[in-house]
Amino acid sequence: MAKSTVFFKNKPRICSTFTIAGPKEGNSLFGKYIHEILKDDRFDEDTFEKAECKMLSYCIEQTIKSANKKQTDINALISGDLLNQIISASFAARNFDFPYIGVYNACSTFSEALSLSAVLVDGGYMKNVVAATGSHFATAERQYRYPLELGSTRPPQSQWTVTGAGGALITDKGSYPKIISATFGKVVDFGITDANNMGAAMAPACCDTLLTLLKETDTSPKDYDLILTGDLGALGSRLMKKLAKERGVNIDNHCDCGEMIYNLKEEEYQGGSGAGCSAVVFSSYIYKKLMKKEIKRMILLATGALLSSLSSQQGESIPGISHAVVVEA
Amino acid sequence: MAKSTVFFKNKPRICSTFTIAGPKEGNSLFGKYIHEILKDDRFDEDTFEKAECKMLSYCIEQTIKSANKKQTDINALISGDLLNQIISASFAARNFDFPYIGVYNACSTFSEALSLSAVLVDGGYMKNVVAATGSHFATAERQYRYPLELGSTRPPQSQWTVTGAGGALITDKGSYPKIISATFGKVVDFGITDANNMGAAMAPACCDTLLTLLKETDTSPKDYDLILTGDLGALGSRLMKKLAKERGVNIDNHCDCGEMIYNLKEEEYQGGSGAGCSAVVFSSYIYKKLMKKEIKRMILLATGALLSSLSSQQGESIPGISHAVVVEA
């Protein structure tokens, strides 16, 4: 038995996706692939936290609707976000009359949720499970760094938390992209302490999960049309490729959701991040490519940095984690 | 197909448990059942947060050791806690060379983790999964209420966060207590806004999950030797029984982990709470009773209140959630 990889005999399907994002994400080159763009990142709410929750809730609702399913068809929602006590997910779940399984692995929560959804559907335990995650720039800045009102400058190694949410409905049959396997990641800590340099904190974990996946599935990077990491950003992506190369694995077919989502010419520096980043990129552009069979087989490796404001204040380093799913058209 | 309940054909086993708790928990009547009692709730660390993480880490290690298994036998850790970004679980996972799946549903995280572990083992995806959760009075007070140094008084409807951690190793065979089914709970909100009255916030969700479980498993309370709720406390337990009675279900064989863990004569008021509460009570006293077959069939319904300091500040109510597992000796 592979230690970290679980294989899905019944190949659970991703039968629908939905994405929603803020105006900044909408204005990037990537914007045209996102299902719905907000004109105002407050989403008619009086706080950014409520806007984040509303985005996620709306995204869950539309994911179900896009699949032509009813809310009564859904067995469970697996969701998480970056806010303390994952309140966006928990309060979004309040709007639905089906079970809620709250998960958290920072920005790798989307592939964690996809993996668990696939397990529940593949094993015949459930028929329809929604996996959804989101994040919001303004809430993340306030919680992890400084209030926006302070006007702090950001260092060049930093990333920009994506204002957006993405959802996917995992079901047991139909002609849709299939989840073939999931590789659950270990916590890997290379001792990074700069909370502005998430890419460096996450790259080692991402590399570890990728190498584990390749070994346990007996494949090489060439067997995939795309190796898509979550939000390593420009610097983190280069670090990850370098780490892999040092271990004898060359990855040429790699893209990073964080690098793709913005135009990379302004204040985002290394690119996007956040639990919404990989969720939005995968569930929009990438999912469409899978549906058209322009991508036939790919790995999604969402990546997370495990820290809190408090852990950094107490001098802790920032360990990373990455969970991977293999998806086939 | 039952909507919320998943049934386990292969009946995953709980082959070992371990619990650790603070001096206050050790001094209660319940203390003698806990595997290890700390003399100092700092656990030789310089912060309470680090002590909480160390308890959880130690508990995971000892759970594996008690089963006479090696760390290399373990496929995954499913864990969570009450701290922002579940840092206790994430930093504890750093000490182990196996995958980590972070989960969060407040104080219902223990039964959530048990349920997902049972799914992974029952489906043949994994052989050995550790489910573990913990909490710490001092860290919870500081994060959710006030720093201890402030000496705030606590209102009579409040509960006392358990300083402790509990772990269970779920495996695929052997003569051990078996997990028969898991019922995933919905988020239920009765509009409670008093962050000191968690029992009232959680009771409706607990009642909802119990009634769903009874319906979907076609059983009645009499079919169980024990219906064990997580941390409703004295008041919450009475509310839950009242709500169930109003819906035509009488529960006489009910105990609450929060009511059991302290002596209920001092400042704990309604009893214990926290992600460590049900984990410690179930994994010590109750597990021993199951092993001796003094309990033959029971329901564990850990209960969680979904809030953050911020959600309360922004005027949100406190929804509850409860996940249930049925365990047979």
C-alpha cells in the first residue's frame, strides 16, 4: 500500500465548478475565465469578512446550480478558508441544509477538500460533495499583517491574497474530469521565518508531495500535461523546481496558480496567494481546459503555509504543506 | 442512501487511545482515568500555546506507541484544535513523518476527525490513521475572551476549556471497539449571541444530528448504552434533552463529557469544553469501558460552537455543529 497516496477505483467526477472574484482579479488577463466578477469587493456587505463569507456561500450555491442539481442532492460541503476559526466556511455552511465538514490546511485547503470529497464519493459513502474554498485580500491583510488603513508597504518577496472563491462538485458518474488519486502531504519545515516569503516556506513541502506522488504512482513529470501548484508565486515556483532538480526530477510542464492570476507587473510582486487562489484558477480556466480535453492528465498541488500571527510572534518558523490530486479529462 | 450518515462495512477499529491533561483536570474525580497528568500546565514550555502543541504532539506519539505500532505504520494524522489556524495541530504534525489532514469544527473536531479516519480506513484507502485533538484553558481564554492576567470574572453560564489532548488510532482489524457509522452534522443556528453560553449555542445542532442519526440508522435511544455529548455542559445538556423531547425523543441514557470532567462545584460553572474535552473523556474512561464491554454500543456526539472573536465583534450569532459516531464494543 502506498503510504501517502490513495487511488480511486471509481474515479469520482468533477461535474461542475464555479468561481467568483474581486475587481482586481477581474481586471487581470486571467479575469475573463472567472465565472463572476464583483464590481465592489465589499459585495454589498458592511465588512470585508462578511463579503468573504458571502462570496463563498454564493460560490457553493452556483456550483450546485451549474451541475443542474438541487441542494437536496448534496450530501456534504467540505470547506475552509484563512480566517480565524474558518468563519467564512462555517457561516457559509449555515445557509445550506446539508452536512458541513470544516477543513484547514492554509492555502492547500482546496486540494485537501477535493481529496476528501473524492474519498467520500469513491468509497460509495456519498453521492455529491461540494469542495469549496475562498479568501479575501482585505481580511487576510488585517488578520495576518496590518490593517489596510495603515498603508504599510509590502516587501518584494510578498504575494497578494486573492479575493475570490472557487467550488467544485464531486459526483459518482458522468462524462466529466475524473479524480484518479490523491496524495496527502506531510508538514515540511525548512526554517523560514519571514511571513512575507510564503513561497519559500511552501516550496519544500510542495516538492516533497510531488516527489512522493511520482514515486507512489510510478510516474514522471512527462506523464502529465500540467503540474499546477497552488500559490508558490514566482520565487517559490523557482525554488520548488530547483529543489526537485536537486533530487533528480526536472519539471518543465509546471505552472503556478499564484503566478497566473495577476498580470505580475504591479504590487502583487510574486503573484497571488490564499485559499481562493488555486480554487479560482483550477475551477475556472483549468477546469474548462479539462472539459475540452486540452489538458488530459494533470496534477494539482495546492500549497499551504502553516502559521498564525501568534506563532510568528512566538518565534516559530513557518512549516509548509501540500496536498495533491491527479485529474484526468 | 442516507443523506448524512455513512455506514462502515468493514467496521474500522479503535485499537489504542491516549490522553494527557493539566493539573486541574488531574485533580478532579475524573482525573484517575486520564493516562498522564501534567504537574504544570506550561509543560516546560515558555508559552501556553507551545504547551498545548506539545501535549497534542506527545498524545499522538503515545497513541501510536500504545498500539505497539511504529510511526512508519501510520498513513495519516487527522487533527485540529481551537487556536487560530489550528497551529497546535499543524505544529504537532511537523514532528511526524506522515501526512497531515487539518480539520476544524470547533469542539466537534474530535468526532469529525474520528469520522474521517473511519472513512479512510473502512474504504481501504489507509490502514492506520490517528485522530487527535486538544485544547488549553489559558490559550483559549486569551484568544476568545480575555488574558488571564486581567482577572476577569466569568458568568455562571460559562464553561471551562479543558487543558488536555486525546488521540485514537483507527485501524482495519483486531478485537477492539468498532466504529459502525458516522453522521456528519449540519450547521444549526438558533441565534444565540452570548459567547459565554456555548451550551445553548450547541444544543440545537447536537439535537439535530442525534435525531438525524436515529432516523437514518433506524434506531432509538434505547438501542444504545450511552449517548455521550461533547461539551454541552450542564445547561446545554438540559436544553438538548428538552429540544429532543419536544420532537418526541426521550434521552435518559445521556452523559456529557463537559459535565463529567470536573467536579462541578467551583468556577467551571457549566463544566468543561474545548476540542480536548470529548477527546480526553472518550479516549480515557469511555474507551476503557468499551474495551471491558461495560458499554456495548454508544453514540459520541462531539459538539462545536462556530465563532471567532471577530464574528462576535461583528454582531454575528453563534451557530453550532455536531458530528456523531456510533461505536460498538
